[in-house]
Amino acid sequence: MGRVAWWVLAACVCCQAVAGTPDSAPELTAEQIVEKNVAARGGLEAWRDVETMVWIGHVETGTATGARLPFVLEMKRPNKTRFTINAPQQVSMRMFDGNHGWKLRSTNSGQPDLQPYSADEVAFALDGQVIEGPLMDWRAKGSPVLLEGVGEIEGSKAYRLGVKLPSGATYHAWIDAQSFLEIRSERESRNAFGRPGSAARQYRNYRSVDGLQIPFLIENNTETGKIPDRMVIDRILLNPPLEDRIFAKPLASGRQMLTSIGGDTPLRADRPRGPNPGSMPGSGNVH
């Protein structure tokens, strides 16, 4: 699906993290672990109050050059996403309206290239379950949760949960046994050539945004031994106005859409503005 695609679905691996095997009978059930995770993240009702969310930040690529690429990720319930990233001399966008998705990028010819999501990309996007991820309100989503074992992630005890996603794939979540925040996830995926694999992510630097705990640093890597890409969130906006049209298929060639976000930042001219809703100094989801 390409390096950019991993950051869209929201959505965000550390080579040092190792999934442990079950060691002894855990003292908590899967349901109890999820309840503690929901409470640690700010509570179900608080998350239900969030209809839209915008992440503004940059991606640090795991390459020799260590490029910093500005991005904007816009999310709207029930499952709409739009991701814009500025690479050198190129702007790329991916949008999903809840049923269909499109990929748009600028080209040297000046005619933007627009392609629909593949069937695998649509399934991957449907599994994303923005804004809060698959663990939150799992019963209402019809996503069974199982406790797969207890192990260690970077020296800390963690519970490993398995969540059955709408596509039938399994989302694996590691919940820290002290903070009960999610510190690692892994889910099935396919690369640009259609080969099956897994997308693993490590969640770090949790901060409070109006009482919601959100990781401001997400590491992503799909190949052992590779330096992980890092998604660094600089600002988060809760409930900004986002029209459905920005998640829909771009009209004509998409030239207007790409032009409107040109320059040094991928923010659109009509992007959400206003005061920062949380305490988020410096640069640090879904998450």
C-alpha cells in the first residue's frame, strides 16, 4: 500500500518490542482490561462526544536523509478519513468516504493522478474504525475481544488482546499493565504488490487533549531491521467543522484540491482554525 498509506489509517513499530508468550493465568479478563483501557483513555462518553478530529504534524521517514514531511489527518464519524502529506516537489492525498477511497498525487506534468482504492485498501480502511479505534465500545461494534496472553514490551508487562475486525482480520493490541494505555498494535495488511504481511505500530508520548489520552508519537515499521518511520503530532483539534465533501471523490482531475494546499504546508485554505483544544506544547493518532 506504500509508505504513505500506513499513516492514513490511522491510524501508526518498534523493532525492539517483542510479543511475549503467555506466562501464567492473568488476573484480569479481556473485558476488564478493555474497561481499564477505556477509562485510562478518558472514558467512553468523552470519546463518544468527539464527532471530528484533526491531527496536524509531520512524518519523519526512516531513511538516510531523515526527511520531515508535513501532514494533516482529518477524521469524521463513522469512518471517514482524509490524509494529506507534502513530500518534496509532490503533494499526496488519500480520502475515504466510509465506502470508497481515492488516492490523489501531483505529477510533473501538472495533471494530478487520481486512482481508486484497491479492494484490499477499502477493507483496510473499513477496519480502521476511526475516531477511537477498535477497542472502544467493542460490543456495539460487534468486534469480539480475546485475551491472547501476557508478555513484555520493552521490559514492561503488557496484556495482548485480539480483536476481530469487520473484514475478519484480527487486530492485536498490547495494553500496558500499569497505565492500561495501548503501547503497541499489529494488524494484517498487504503491500503494494498484494503480498500479505503485518503493519505494526508503537504508541508513545501520551498527552491529555481535553481529558482524552492520545499518543503524540507513533512509530511504524513493517520490515525487521529497518529504521521506523515516526509520525509526530504537533496539534490536535477536537470537533472542528469538517464537511462531507472533503472525504468524497475529487471533482474532475483534482487540480483545484491540490492547488489549494500547495506551499510549505499541506493545510487547506479552509482548514480548521482556532485555539488549541488541549495542552500540547512542542511536538510529540490512534491512534
